Amino acid sequence: MKKKFLYLCFFVFTTLLCHKASAQQIDSVMAAYQEQFPKEKIHIHFDRSIYNKSETIWYKVYILSGGELSTLSKNVYVEWYDTTGKMLYQTVAPLFQSTAKGSFDVPANYTGNFLHVKAYTRWMLNDDAAFLYERDLAVNNPAPAQKKMPAAMKTRLELFPEGGTLVQGLNTRVAFKATNQFGVPVRIKALLQNDKGKTLDTLKVKHDGMGLFSLLSHANESYKIGWTDEYGNKGITPIPIEKQEGSSLAVSTTNDKALVKVERTANVPDNFKQVHLLVHMNQQLFYKVALNMMEKTLLNAQIPIDEMPTGILQFSLFTSDWLPIAERIVFVNNHLHEFNVKFSTPIIGLEKRARNIIEVLVNDTAFTNMSVAVTDASVVPPDKHTIFSDFLLSDDIRGKVYNPAYYFTSDADSITSKLDLVMMTNGWRRFDWDKIKAAPMPSLKYPHETDYLKLTGKVYGVKGSLARIPLQLNFILRGKDSSTQLIFVPVEKDGSFEQKGLFFYDTVRAFYSFNGKEKLSDVMQVQVENGLLRQFPKSMKLGPSQMQNDSLASLKLQYFFAEQEKLRKLKAAATLQEVTVKAKIKDPLKVMDEKYASGLFSGGDGYSFDLTDDKSIIGAMDVLGYLQGKVAGLMITGSGPQASLSWRGGSPDLYLNEMRSDISMVQSTPVTDIAYIKVFRPPFFGSAGGGSGGAIAIYTKKGGDSRRSDANSRGMESTILGGYSRFKEFYSPSYEKSSDSFDPDVRTTLYWNPYVLTNKKSPRVKLEFYNNDISKKLQVVLEGVNGEGKMIRITRLLE
């Protein structure tokens, strides 16, 4: 956006006085909020929106701040709750380019009809809890037999005067919203009446229980709405006239302008005759204007919005002494939030186990970070939440919006007018203007998480002469796979210690002792933590879900579930026979991985090569030359110290026996000495910089390696230290060679890829997957962000 746009004075039809210097307080505090307390927002792309029990939920977390990728946090926390509000599981994952991947297995014995998901960063806990990410996911469970009659539907009718209040004598638009006790919209028929029983207007629901009417209130007269809902219930809702005198604010929009109307009653205090209007978005002030209403009771203004970013634009009206009068929010959508993606499907295979290819092309200089889900189209009802609706609407507004994705399906006037009803019937109010005026900065209980894992804690008992002696703790971190890390951490005079730069999954046992003073472990207590937010099992109060399951999708899911159950029973029987007859042979590459790789290098997404019995190494001059013919896109230019490595538009990190290495060292290692190679697709979290270019891990052949010394044999104290949650990797079978040699394929999600990455050098990605045995129509959903914080969502049907 052009800088000059931020400072435009908007044109008005009547008198305006530009505000000079008397309101610097609110200006400076708003600027401080924007700079020091930026807000983070979360969107989660789930592979679908409804699941059977025993299925895996795959997901990708995206985090933005002020329309850009967030640099505030390194970790994201996700909690899973059942229908009673009891927490089932909680995870923490590292962020790469403001994103993280994860998975959750729906319990096999789960009886609820939905799961509640809550996600946040440590920094987000400083904000109002209303702005944390929360979502319900449907679980396809047959409804239990009713032991009692379901509760009768109760309708609630809420009224929302434009600007916030009704002022006697001013004609004001009033929005209304009718919902039942579960938050689901209700259709009503209603009449606006005065206290004499005269009907002033007939009210009609325009969309999802919402509608609009105008009211000009008079002295000594009261008003009410009599209504009948779709269930046949009747009710009366009084309309409170809150003020006898004051001002009102009305805003409407065209494609390029916001039309503002400020009106006051004839009799108002003097501070209502010089008023201020602030126009702001994402804590950024765009306009600040003083309006002179000494002689006029009505002022109109036009504000250009055609170059504004997409999002919720707020208008706040104040008296001359900065008391808040009225507020109004509108939605601006100039499509400046999107980037372009060319999406094609050169091969579509809908037969049993047929091959499919998707190609994604991004002609942009900014890198992109996207996720793709391919599912059976008959089990995925239209998604009510998308990356657009979460980041641009739901995350910025108080109250739950029913089916927010609907408002981004079209730019038609019929939809934009309904979106304006959402603006009028939901509170925004991130700012408490009374506190802003008093100018205190909010207290922060939760600082940024600018690091991944770390060793942090305190030594108790450091006092007297010990406080003057330099102390150092020796740590040995041992993972479940027997991988070890040796770390030396100095202890401060107050007993505290901290070592940043750690990264591990699951749990490790942390052995520790005092360097050169082992006996101190007997007289001192050491508290060790991982630096993450402490998480404890908890419960939360949940109301019934607002979701209404699609009956056709449920029927198809039940069919999938029945087929999956048959497959499980067949496998159980086959396994029983195998145990009594023969042993199952491990995959040779898996054996090599277990023998050589450890910690973050074990498992993972990429290529593996066993060189111990590979005769093709004879023709390779070095290990990189060997890989160049086997890893598509791997390019080596130059030789010796001047050589450079490029793969998929980035430069992969090199590791020799899991120690960071360089090209010259790797090239000097004889190929005949190498046993095993792993090439990790980006991102590789084992790299200090996040591994945006992936990594290549090279392992030399082992001889008669002696066993690593056992920390227990040294008599060291130890404790269990938690790390990042370990998630499952999505398995996508390949039927390239044979489609008949596998078990029955009844996958509901056919393909899930949480990291589809492009950049200027590598703008194209080809994705390949195979159909299952059942599906005849597939749905593809691609979502993502680029380096500038712009978004994309593409939905395609393959049929």
C-alpha cells in the first residue's frame, strides 16, 4: 500500500476541521499497541471436517500477525476436548515459516458426536480468551437411544443498534439476530410495535436469523418486537431507548468508498459538538479527523477504501474530550489478501487404485507454504471454515459466526449485504477505550516464545561460599532411541541456568551432575524444565455443537467405517496365523534406519538409500554425484571448496554421521565408506535454521563400535524432560508396479501433504497419489500462505 494513502484526508460534503495536536494521547497509545502488542491469529487446515472413530485427523496450523507471517512465536499448542469439556490430549509443535503440522487419532471407543479443538501460542494468552482459536469437528457416531425427550428449542432474539446505542429522536438502523440455545440461526416472523399496539413495521429475516429495520423513537413512547419462531414459539422483546440526547454513527460502503453519517440531537453537551472520528484496522490508525458540529446536527463524509487491505475496518466516534460515543465495523475486500496459483490435474484416475497427478505452479518471487488434502468427495460436506474466513473474519470478531466461509464464496451484492449484517450483529472491541485514555500499557503475563526448546531451571541451595564459586552443570540427554546429547550449562549466582538451541521429540531422560563437583548433587536440588508453557490436564465448559451433520456424508462414512472394520479383523486374523507359522521380515531400509539414524534423523519424510549392497556406487565419483542421478532436481555446480548445492530452489544442509558438515568434507569421504544416506524434504527441523532447504544425512559404515557409556553407571541424577509431540506421518501407497498385491484400500483421505513449498527458483510442484478401491469422485483442497502473508484457497472436484 502506498505510504501517502495512510495520510489522506478524506473528502466531506460539509464542514470538517482537521485535528492537530490535542489527541496525541490516543494516537501514541494505539501506535504503541501496534508496535509492542501485535495480535496473532490462527487458522487450521484439517484434511476434512467429519471423521469416523479410530480415524486419524491430519492438520496444518497457520499463524499470521497484522497480515504478515508471525515472527512472535516458535511454538504452537493444540488441545483436544470431548463433548463434556474434558481434555483428551494436548500437543506442542515447532513452527516453520509460521506453520506447523500435526495429527490426532480419534479414540476407538469415542461416543461423542464432535471433538472440540483449541489452539494458541503463549503470546496469544495475553489477549482476551474470545480470540483464541476454537473449532468443533464432527465425529460420525450413531445417535444413542433417547432415554428422555430432547430439550425444547428456545429462541433468543438479540438487537444491535447501529453505532451501539439508540438515541431518542434520531432515526437509527437496528440489526437483529435470532438463534436457538445451541447458537443455530432460527427463522422468525416479527412485528415492530409501539406501546399503543400500533404496528410500525414487519420484520423479515434476511439471512441465518439476521435482519434489519429502522426506528425513529419519540418521547414518552416505548417499543417492542412481537415474534413467532419456526418452532411455533411466541415471544416479545422490548427495545430499550438508552439515551434521551446524544449522537449516532451510521456507515455504508460502495466498491471504493465508505459513506459515513454522524448525527446528533439538538440538545447535547458542548463536548458532543466537537467530535473525533478514528478509522483503524489491525491496530493501525488510518484516519483521525475532528468534526465541527457546533452549527450542524448532521455531517456526511466519504472515505476512500479501494486501496485498503482486506479485513475489518473500525470507525470509532469520540467526544471532544475523548469519551467514546459510538462504534461501527465494516468489511473491506479488495482481494489484496490473495496470491495467484495455477492448479492443474494432468492425470485423473477414478478407477480402482488409479494414478492421479496434481501440478501446482506459483509464478511469484515470494516463497509459498501450502497444504493439500484429497478426500472422497461424498464424505466431505461444504466446509464452514476456510483460511479466508478464519484470518479475515472469525479471528477478529467476538461471538461465533455461523458458517463464516459462506461470506467469501462470492462478491455479489447479495452476499456482501449479508456480511454487513454480521458486522452489525457481532461485537469487535479489541480496545477498551477507557483504558486507552488512561494510557496504561497492558501487563504481559506470557512473553514471546522466541526459542524452540531449551534447558532452563534453577539450582536450590546455592548460597554462602557456594554462590562465589563458578558452577557448571553437565547434562546428558538420552532419547528413547538411545540418541544422546552432551551439554554444559553455566549456573548463575542466583542458581538459575539456561541453555537455548535444543530440539527433540517425545521425551528424553536428562542426566545431570556438577562439573568437577559431583558430590554437590547430594546437597543441592536441581529443577529442570524445557522452556515450554506448562500444560496440565484440564476441563472447559462446552455447549452443544452448532454443527448439523450431512446425512449423505454420514451414510457414506458409515460404509467406509464398516469396510475398515472388516479390514482390521482380516489383519488381526492374518497376524495371528503369521505368529504361529512364520516371522515377519523387516524392510531392509527400516533396519538401516534403526541401525544408523537417531533422534530427529530417524523416520521423517524423504528418500533413503542403502549403499552397502549397491553396485552403482562404482561409477560415482563422490556421494553427491551418486545422489544427483537418484534425487530429482538435485544440482551440484562447481567443484571442491567452490562447489554449491541446490535442491528444489533451496540449499539443503549436509550432515556427516549427524554432525553438521560442508560440501568439501562430504566430497572427500569415499563412497565405498558410506553405508546409508537420507535426503529429507523441507522443512527439516533438525537444522538450526529451520531446514527450509531440507537436509542430506550421510552415514559411514560402522565397524565394531563399542557401546556408548551408560549415564546410569556414573551414578548421575536424572529426570524426564518432555519435548515436542511426535506425530504420525501420512502414508500414501504407491500402486505403480502392482495394484493387486495389497490389502483392501478403504482410505477416506487419499492424500495429505502439509508442506507443499515453492519459491522463485522452484515454482512448480508435482503431487502424485493413487485412488482407493471405493471412491468415484474426489475433492482436492489447497490452502496456504506466501512470504508476504497473502493467502490462497483452491477447491476442485475430480470426477
